Amino acid sequence: MKIKHPINLSKGLTSFFVLGLMSVYQNFSVTAWVYLALHGTYGILWLLKDRIYPDKSWEQEISIPMGIIYFFLVSLYWVAPFILISQTIEASPPLIAIVIAMNILGVFLHYSSDAQKYYTLKYHSGLITEGFFARCRNTNYLGEILIYGSFALLTQHWLPFVILGLFISLLFVPNMLKKDKSLSRYPEFEAYQQVSGLIVPKLFLSQAEKNIISQDN
């Protein structure tokens, strides 16, 4: 199997898992339905993305035991809905509004930047320094952090934040640094690195950094 298979299975089962929790705990609150809509839709969009513009990094072949490990690792994100639904956690309307806004922004950044990367590299290989990647070298990861951060915020519990922190420190950051190392083979990477953030967009530039952009243009 490929790495993407257990990941896709977990993402695709999320809606059913959350609905199952709601049925088992008879929790059909507004907060539970909002969580189902956000996390369930994210899983569906992930599967659509894999069909329309798949990520080559998930195409690597792995053994079945390793696939089982990947499935359970990705499914750690199910801790959030379990806590929210089993403990009947209710979120205030302002918090729900913040969570939805945060989630929409995350989905936009994650899926749109992945689409830009896929179709740009499909027709022109090289360093991508414009669009979603003009000020941030890992806009897709930023979007994913906002998405899972919104789930954790809605749950109002420390454990989902710890799980997200583990994924950021043990998976996201190492992958970003590995990507930087790979991109450093391009002569223009050093200048690009100065005007872009690793994960937080570099919105305010010094005069020297503005000069770098002017020279590139």
C-alpha cells in the first residue's frame, strides 16, 4: 500500500466516527453539529484533493503494519471530537464564530496553496516565489495548523492542542526544514528565504528586503 491509503481512510471515516459518537452519547448539540460539519467536510475535501491534485509525498510504498501505524497516528486527531461529544462540551456563539472563521481561512490557505504548488510544478519545475508562497514558504502547513487549531479551540481542552503541537514539532517542522534544504539547490533561494517566513508570513519587510524583491522583478 501507499502512505496515502491509511491517511485517506482516516480522513474519510471522520464523518462516520463523529456521527457515531453523537449517537452513542446522544449528543446532538449545536456545538457537536458544528464540529461534524467542520471536521467532516475537511476529510471530504482531503479525498477530493487526492483525486484532483495529489501530493507526491504520499505516494511512497509502505508495509501493511506501517500502514496500520500511520492510520492510528492520523486518527489521534479524533481525540478532539471524542472529548467534545463525550463530555458534552458547549461552545459560546462568539467562540463558534471564531472557530468557523479560523477554519475557513485554514481551508483556503491549505487547499489553495497545494493547488498552486501542484499545477505550477506540473508545467514548470523550479522555485515557487509568488502567489501563496510569496511571503510564506509553507502556506499549506499554516493552513493545516489553523484547521486543526480550530478543532482544538472548539473542544476547549488542552489535549487536542498537545496532539497538534506534537504533529507540528515532530512532523510539520522537520518536513519544512527538509523542504528548505532541498530548495537551497536553487541559486535564488537565499534571496527568497530573506523575504519569506518558514511558516508565519513575512508581511513587513525591511528596505533591504524590498530591494531584493525589486531586483527579482
